[in-house]
Amino acid sequence: MSRFLDPRYAALEPYTPGEQPRGRKFIKLNTNESPYPPSPKVIEAISRAEVEDLRLYSDPTANDLVRAIAEFYGLEKDQVVTGNGSDEILAFAFLAFCGQKGAAFPAISYGFYPVFAELFGVRARAVPLNADFTIDIAPYLVPGENVVIANPNAPTGLALELDQIETILRAHPDDVVLIDEAYVDFGARSAVGLLPKYDNLLIVQTFSKSRALAGGRIGFALGNPALIADLSAMKYSFNPYNLGRLPLLAGAASMRDVGYFRACTGRIIATRERTAKALKALGCAMTDSLANFLFVRLPGVAGGRAQQRLRDKGILVRWFDRAPIRDYLRVTVGSEEEMAAFVQAVEEIIREEAQ
């Protein structure tokens, strides 16, 4: 670091994104991207005329995208705000709501939660998972602090039931309960239906996973109009033009292509289940993931070793060098062909390591 860095940030540990390889061709199962391209309607929406209009600023209200999101979820436009990826929305939420009360979140979850807490000087309470990696909601029933939970959780893929989320909401009538639903479209139940009952519920979602627009950097939040207005104030105080013209077009087109969305998520779910069955037959341990990834432990192979052996075979997966998940790998669900290659590589590694 330079001698000019503010001392407040000297100990900051930034979020570490997954490897984005250059050069050598890998089967890339490390960053939870979709194996399928965006909706064909996205290509149709980005015309030559629209590209030429990149000389103009984008719509700061994201009006058409917000309308498309609201229509999909049966909400009003003032219940939706968009951001440059869900990460920006999460950052705005930590800024807007957590300064005085702090936030509680799982100790094993999305890596940006503790980073945002440290960056913004937010008091954080990291709650350990159960031994089976499930979330015990009892420690979250303490009013006077905000709650942030990824559902399904990352990197375990395990999800809370809606009645558990509702129990947390009832325990925090004067606090914000943020449910990060980045992976909800792959089998878990969204909390959107609870919005009319709870003005303290904030739901954050992304186009990066189920809508195959990770490179478009589109996120959004759903909540009561007052919460959304607070997040909008953060946005307009930071960067009103936080989404470019092309992502706005892509997002609206993707959101309206419901058939393509359902077809792709259905294929990913089916591939996940087939892959899980094959891995269990090899003796692998894993959680019952409801996300677009599997959380897997290879028998007799340490996590770091397994990650490197897979990389040597041309397959990238994510490994987190921390207890208690050090022996597990997070494996994105790719195409059928990619997952068949992954299972074959796992079989080879198990056999080779046992010799």
C-alpha cells in the first residue's frame, strides 16, 4: 500500500473474485456463471442504432428495466431499484441501514458481507453455521441489529424455508432483514410474496446467474417504497448513471423472455441433480444444493489438493481455504458435457490419489 492510504483501510481485506483465465482453455466451473447464452431477445434489443446512442448518457431511472422487473414480480415500480450488479445494491444497503445498528450474517456466506462491513465501519456479528452447514435462525432473533442472509446460502447452496425467514422478520420489526436471493431461481422459494406483510424486508437479486448476464452487471432490490427510496438516495449520491445503455436494454429484454428463463433454469437444475447423483456414486459428500453450483468433498482428497488436481486436468473450481469448509469445493453447474468431463476427472483423481 502507499503512504497516502487512509489508515482506516490499512487492514482491509478485499473480496477475492474467482479466477478469470487468459490463454489456456479451461472448463470454467468456478464463478457460477450460466453455461447458456443470454436470451435471444437480448441480441435483438442491442441494435446498431442503440450502439450508436452510446454517445448519450443512460437513463438514470432505469425506467424500462424497472418496469420489466416490477411486472415480472407483480410489484409497483416504486418497489424496485437497480444497480451495477447486486454487489452495488448490497453496498448501498450496508451504507443506508447498517451504520448505527450493525448487521448479523452467517460466518460462512458471501464474501462481500464482511468486506462491506469493514469498508463502511459497520459493526458485524458473524454467526457460525451448524455442523451440517445449515443456518440456525435462533441467533438471528435478536432485535436491534439488521440481518443479512443469502438464501440459498453461498457456498453451501442450502436454503431456509419461508416460515424461517418470516420468523426472523417478526423478530426484527424495527430492523432491516435483507435476503440475498442471487441463487433463488434454481429451486428455493423467493420471499417476494412476503413483501406486502413486512415493510422491513429487502430482497436483493441479480441477472448474473439465472439470466446469463454476469458480464452485464445488473442487480436489483425489491422492497417497500420507503426502503427503495433510501437505496435510490444512495445511488443518486454515488453514481446516478450506474447502469449503461446496453445493460439496461439487455436486462429488460431478458426479464421479459420468461420462457427462455424457465427453460435454462430447468436445464441447470436437471444437470445439477444428475451430477450430484453421479458424484455420490463415487463416494463424494455434498450438501443438498438449491443453487447453480454443488458443494462437494472428494473422498480422501484435501480441498486444496483436489482443486489443483482438477486445474491440472483443465477444470477450474472454487476452493475456500478456511475452516470448516476447507475440504470442500464449490463447483458451478455447467453444461451437460462440461459436467460429464468434471465427473470423469473426479473419478480419475479419486482413483489416482488412492494409489
